[in-house]
Amino acid sequence: MKQFKDVYDQYTWDGIKASIASKTSRDVESALAAKHRTLEDFKALVSPAAMPYLEQMAQLSHQLTQKRFGKTIQLFAPMYLSNECNNICTYCGFSLDNKIKRKTLTAAEILQEVNAIKQNGFNHILLVTGESNHTVHVDYFLKAIDIIKPHFANISIEVQPLSQDEYEQLQRAGVYSVLVYQETYHKEKYKDYHVKGKKSNFYYRLETPDRIGLAGMHKIGLAVLLGLEDWRTDSFFCALHLDYLQKTYWQTKYSIAFPRIRPAEGVDISNYHINDNELVQLMCAYRLLNEDLEISVSTRESETFRNNIMKLGTTTMSAGSKTNPGGYSVDEGSLEQFEISDERTPKEVAAMITGNGYQPVWKDWDKIL
């Protein structure tokens, strides 16, 4: 069966980078005027030539988002189950070579964290772990989900890549969506950032969304880690991946996130900076490419940025996030995966959303539907 690897291998990093750089204002205007935009249009919209058109892109993005999603922002909370990890990754606080206190939540601690998160009003939860197959494996996930499921309408996971059979087990257990980020699509540079561990296998990670799609998961989330490599080229490959997945697993929903590298224990890296205006450009380009795409903006971003980006394509936000296992109530001082920027409480974020004329949505999906 054809997989995304077969599509990916038809392109080269340098070829795409040069193609994006060659786009002109005429290409941008053509993309803005198109009724059905293509990946070539996406190249134009993320190119340097599109920056003078940012206001027009933002207005179109706002209109398309409001038409498809209305004035709503879905809120969710990440819950870190473990910071144990077998990988050495140069950008992550959980990296195996960081000499830190490791922690994996017990059943009782999971329930304690659940109660703390529920007190903030959340009904959507994202379960996150490091990648340690000996500690946080499918059996652990299934037990955790069994504890968590009675308390939340929607469970997503962001864990190590798994097999199709394992994703099928999780889907049956109640997982609604799986987030798996390639980090960078630059195959030649990928190993520089993923020095050791299973994550260093570029193609195994690249083919993970295919396994998720074959398992019949309801939603797949994609992203690149902005700051590792040239953001325009990386984002084209991510859009190419998204386009392939939507055509292949057409019954599945999709989301995109925009994580910029944040300070973390043992981390001193940001090779390719993307500024706020460029990030707005990128978000709008995705919305103009795909009206149905869910766009998520996390607490990695600042309070001011999140306030301003809310109307330009965003559909989902985290709030009051803790990026350490037990961070809500069990072990507030354990190591964070990265520092958050927007430190407002969920109540404060919801008030900001309401103040902008939008509705904060705590629950918008249930199995009974």
C-alpha cells in the first residue's frame, strides 16, 4: 500500500526551499483570488513575497474560520503522565541525557490530577508523556484512560509512535485523537536533533500518521517544531503531509499546531527564528489552504499574541497548562518539558475569549453523538 514516504521521496528540501523563495507578488495575488487553493498557492502564501499581503490574508482567514467554526474557541488542558524518555533530543527538557528527577504518575496520582483539572472546568484533555516504551507503554496508557475516561468527554494523546494494532486498542478504549509531530521534515538534518533512541528513525516517525489513519482514529494532529529548520520549507512538507492524509483517510479530522521552541532544561537552540508576523502569516496560509482544519495555539505563546491571533484562524486553545508530570496538584515542582509563556488561569483565558465576542467551549464532542 502507498504511504506518505512514497510521496515525500518525490521532493527535495532544497528544491522546495528554492521554489518558495521564487514566488512573486503575482503568485500571491493569484493564491488570494483562488476559490480552491493548492499546495503551490500555499508556497506563495508562506513566501517572503506574501508579507505585504498579511492584512488581506488575515481578513480572509477570519472570514473562512467564522464561516466554518463560528465564534467559538475550544479549550483543553494537557496532562503530563510521565517525563521518562529513552530519546536524546537536543531541544527537549525530557531528553535522556538531562540528569533530572524522572516521574511517572501512579493510578492514584492520575486521579488526583484529574480532579484538579476538572475543577478548572475542562472536558477535553490531552495526555502527554516522554517516549519510554518500558515505562509508558500501551498497557499503561489503557489503564490511565480507564481512570480518566469517566471524567472527560474527549481524550487526546501525544505519546511515542505506536503500531497500528496499538492505535486500534487505544481508539476502542476511548481515545479521540492522536497528535504526532515530525519536528522537522529535513531528513538530512533530522539526526542532528534526534541523537539517540527510537525517535531517531526518521521514516518510522514519518509513517506514524498512516498507522493512525489505518487504525480509524477520529482525528490526527500534525506540526513541526518551529525554530529547528527553515520554517517555510518545513511547513510546506507538513502541508504536503496533511494533503496526503486528507485524501487517503478522508473520514478523519485533522488539526495543526505551531509550537515554537521554548526555553527548557538543557536546551539552547533556535537556529531559524520565526517572528510573530511570520507566525501569523503561516497560520493564515494554513486556513486559506484548508477551511476545515482545526488550528491550535498553545500556552507556549504569549498572552498578547494569543489575544490577537484568536480571531485570525484559531479554533482551539490550551489554558492554565502544566508541562510537568503532576504539575496541577501531585508534584508541582517536577521538571517541565518547556516553559509556558501565557500563565493566565483557565478562567482568565475564558474571560478573554468572551470579552472578544467569542464563546469558550469546554465540551463540543461526545461518543453518544
